[in-house]
Amino acid sequence: MFLSFSIVVVFLLGYTCIALENGLKVNKTAIALLMCTVCWTLYMFGCPEYVSKFHAEEFSKFMEVFHLDDRVAAARQFIGQKVLLEHLGDTCEILFFLMGAMTIVEVVDSHGGLNFVRSKLATRGKRLLLWRFVAITFFLSAVLDNLTTTILMVMVLRKLVPEKSDRMIFAAMIILAANAGGAFSPIGDVTTIMLWIKGNITSIGVVKEVLLPSVVSILVPTFILQYKLKGNLEKEPSKKELNKMILTKEERVAVFVVGVGGLMFVPFFRSFTGLPPFMGILLVLGVLWTMTEVFLRHEHEAEGTLGQRVSKTLHKIDMSTILFFLGILMTVASLSEIGVLSQFGMWLERTTDGNAYLVTGIIGMASSVVDNVPLVAGCIGMYEVASPVTTDPMAMMFVQDGLFWQLLAYCAGVGGSLLIVGSAAGVVVMGSEKMTFGWYARHISLIAFIGYLAGMATYWLERTFLF
């Protein structure tokens, strides 16, 4: 009991430090890794009790097969060879998927494959430009991840909107659109990737039922905020930079089609082969890498050019983010192993009387304060995917593509927009555009909350009258 309490305390302290990263001036990745190792170290001190309680049958067979007599030593060996490696395998599925997807996006961008975005956005009308930004950000973030989409769109924004006050509105809408776009796509956000890989949702199911709520959640804020923009831009944006590429136009189009089209192909690859999604990502990356090597085989490496080989692009991958996810997901795994998550899930279910809208709505609002990755990971640990043949109305919420899992995908994604620190997209804009927490809270948070509730209401209407 004391060790379980200690693990929970370490998690809460680490979580608090992560949430207060800007004030403490300590990188959240360092905290996450420390939190992970300390929690698992504490777990190992009580491992005989834990394995006897939660893995009794497997542990008994393990001792028989390896003829082990020392129960403590056997428990530690069992944890190292079975429990820990199983959780690490589940975590690495997500991490390799993210690394592959991030590399593909970097390759497409560095070879000019996304320049079409700028050409499609070009217009002098501020309100029309806002709607174009929102639309492209929304659909790009469904294919790419919302972090990469936000970085890309903010770069484009700086070239198109010189006025600081106008640019703040555009940047805020990029945050909302990126988070909403990632919520309905199995590959659009880390949380939906986690739910998809774990089998809680399917690619077809989440797109079919969460797309419309996500669209509504961004249409409402865009309609309101457009009235803060008046007049036209002073001049059309320059297009000279579009020609500063090593690859030809046809080659850039090919890179875009293979890269972005490949990302969209991954769900079909999983359905067709049964292999985990990270294998599909590796396939796409291999094809894209080979193609760019062929395109650049006669080119000499030129410093400062955009046409770079994939071996160089790999250095641009944000390993800090990858290690942060590793630390967080493995920490949550330790909480799952001591039974805390399942107990908390049962308490939450009793307290809310099994109201999935209330539970997921609270989780979504909480994700605007703290990182949504551990929140979703915790929910996955709290509830099991129910059998599809169940007749229990409560259990039906937790079947694959059930009401709870789809609402969780929506709420965890869109809810991160309520505060600027609630999502990776918001943190990017906060740093690049110097947007303050206070400005966002005064001008955007309430509007984002209205869109958030409108999306949930839309999902309820879908469930009540359509599905």
C-alpha cells in the first residue's frame, strides 16, 4: 500500500512539474524520464506482491518453467522479461510510428512538396484568407500531425500577414483548426494514434462519427472570430521563393503524393496485412527515401539548399518529444500495473453514474491544463475494450468504436484548444508568435469552449438520430 501511494505521489509531483515547465525552466522531457524510472524502481521493491495480485497465473507458470525457488528474484526476473518488455513494446509501436511520420513530413517539406499550400492561400481579403487557413490547417492536420501542421502554417502565416494584431487571430485559429483536424483522424494526433493502435477505435469508425463534430467545433469559432478582421491585406504575397528548389516541379509533386498519400495509405495497409501501423509507416518512409535518392543521385550536397537527403533530414526529428512520450507512457504503464487506474476508472464511473459525455467532457477540459497524452493513456488503462457481443448497455460504450472511445478522441483533441498551453500546437504558437497565456484566455478560450460544446452536441445528435 505504501509503495503504491509513493508511486502515485511521484507521478503527481512529476506531472505538476511538467505542467509548470515554463515557470520552473526545466525541460518536461527530463522530468518525464525521471518520473518513469523512479516509478518503476519503486514498483520493483514491491514486485512480489504486485505479480501475485495481478499476474498470479502467469507468474506461477514462469516459476515452473524456469525452476525458480526464490520468489523475490523470480518476481524481478518476471517483471524484467515479461511485464516491462510488454509495456515497452506497446509504447515503441507508438514511438516508431511518430518518428516515421515526422521524418516523412520533414522530407516532403524540405523538398518543397508543401509549397502548394502557400499558392492556394494567396488572397488579399482577410476574412477569406482566415477561412482558407482554417480549412487547409484542418485537413492537413488530419493527415500530418498537428505539431508539424502548426509549424508549417505559422511559417506561411508570417509571409502572408504582416500586421501583428491580425496575425494573432490567424495564429489562434491555426491552433483550433490543428487540434480539431487531428481529433477525427486515426493518424492526426498522438492521442488518436494511441487509441487506434490499441484497437479502441478503427480508422473508418472514428472518421465516420467524429468528423462532423470536429468540423462544427471549428466552424463556430471561425464564424465568430472572422468579424475581428476588417479590410484587405496591403499586397499579394511574393512567390519568388517557390522556385528556389533543387527538384523540378514534377519531382516535388511526386514527393508530395508519395509522402502525404503514403500517410493516408497506412490505415489501409493495416487492414490489408494485419501488421501494426508502424510497419506501414516504415514502408512509406522506405519508398520515399528511395525515390528522393534517385531524384538526387546526380546532385552534389550543397549547404543551404532545400533539396536534402533523408539521412540529413533525420537530424531534424525532435527526439526530445519522442523521449517525453516514452517517459509519460511508461510511467502510466506503472500506474496500470499497481491497479490505480482501474480503481480510479471505477470511481469515476460511479461518481458520474456512467455518463460518458460528462466523463470525457471533464477529461477534455483537463487536457487544456495538462498534457492529453497521459490523460488518454490513463483512460486506456482504466477501461478495457468490451466484447462486441455484449448486451450490457454500460459495457456497450466501451466496445471498439463505442461512444466512450470516440468521445475521448474528440474531447482530448479539441479540449486542448481551451487554453494555449493545452496542446503542442498552442505551445508552438506561444513560442513563435509570442502569444501570451492571458491574451489567449481573454480573446479565444470562451469562443473555443463554445465550439467544443457545439461539437459534443453534434456528436450526441449523431448518436441519437443517425447511428
